[in-house]
Amino acid sequence: MKKIGVLAVALATAFLLGGAASAEMYMEGYLGGTAAAHMGQAFTEQGYYGGFAGTIANHLQFPGISDATVLGGLKLGTWFVKEGFAGYSGYPDWMKYFGFYTDFSYQKLDLRGQDLSGTNKWGGSSTGAYLNAGEFTSEGSIATWAFMFAGRYGFYPDSEVPFGRLQPYVAVGPAIMFSSMDPKITTRGVVGSFAGYPYAQISPGAQASTNIALAVDAGIRIMALKNVSFDISFKYRYAQPSYTFSGFDTNISGSETFKLNPVYQLFSGQVGVAYHF
């Protein structure tokens, strides 16, 4: 999968740069705010401890409410105009409504103060279900490289910008998502003689995942000058990464393992400035 991603990036970059001298190209930087749909999930935290504890299996769930954060990125793109692209000048006139761009973005993705609920077993015997099972916190980041096929329409044309000063557009395409999670889990007994006792405090360290994602954009580009535009856009990104964690419980001195498979549905709004050449 990583080799496919590297090849796609190389081909897209070469494809764009090949027409830099004669095509309607642009480079844009943007900044905005982002949020994620709830990504809560159930998972099993398995551990082995010496002495009275033995084997422990905590079946837990957290709501997955992420912190709002800032997103920044760059775009490099072109529209398929008659003047030529990548040395080819035979595009029909209707192709000016379509284009292609690559989009690289970066953001943090943190989940703080998530309440855990679920059940647990000590030595194979269930101690029951409970709501106040502990706390889940995670710090992470997401970098996404998208390959977008776009369509646009122009309004308010003039001699300087014949296509139109106001250009709404939509785009869709595949993306490569590089993500990481660094969770910290504290679980505690809340029934019987172990009520309130913190029996698992684990920080297994960060894990990374590389996945194919879906990318969808919509926006309005405003041509302030022939070579300068402002872009107001909205993004949606979807991916299903997977992380496997293993660590050590510092409270009772036992090993712990668990796996997380969050569904990322990321929404963002941003404004950008582009130079056209």
C-alpha cells in the first residue's frame, strides 16, 4: 500500500509540473478548523498479572468525542484548458470545466477525558458491568494526501478572467491517510471489594497506520486578480485505520494489550489564498 501511495504521488506531481509553462495552474495555501464525527468503539483490554489477579479481560467502550483543532495544507492543481496541459493542446472547449489537484493537509486529533464503560473479568470470573469504568485519553495526528478530480463553473466573466470571477467547484478522489494514536488508559474496579481501586494504568506509546481514504471537497474560488484568488472550501475525509497496542501496567505490574479500529469521518472548513500561473 505504501508503494502504491509513493507511486501515485510521484505520477501526480510529474503530471502537474509537466504543464506548468502552458496550463492554467495554481498553488494554494489554506488554514481552517476541523472536527470529527464521534468515533467511539468497544474494545478488549487483556492483561496478565501475578498473584491474586491472574488474567484480566476488560471489555470497554468510550464515546470517541474529539477535540476541535486547526487544519492547514497546500494544493497544487490545474484546469484542463485549450491552451494546453502537459504539452497537449487538443482539449475540447468543454474540458475547461474540469481539472485535477493534489491536496496535502495536516491536523491533530486528540480525544481527552473520555469516560469508559463496560465489564471486566478477574481470573476468568466476571465482576459485572459498570459505567464508571475509568478514563481514556489519546493524542494523535493525521496527514492526508488527496488526489482530486474537480468540476467548476464560472460566473461574472470579464476581459481579465474570461472564465468568471466567481468559480464554485466540487471535487472527489482517493487519498492516502497517515495517522497516529498515543492512548493512555486508566481503568478501575467499581464493584465488590475492589470499588474505586485503580487496577490498570497503561500508556503503551504511539502507533501509526497508513490507509486509503475517501476525499470530498466543495468550495467557491474568487478571482481577485488574474493571478490571485481566494478560496472558501469544505472538506470531508473518511478512513478506517487500525492500531495494535501493547504495554505495561505500572500499578499492578502486568502486561496489557488491546486493539483500536476507529472510523475517521473528518469535517473541516478553511480559507485559502492561491497564486495562478
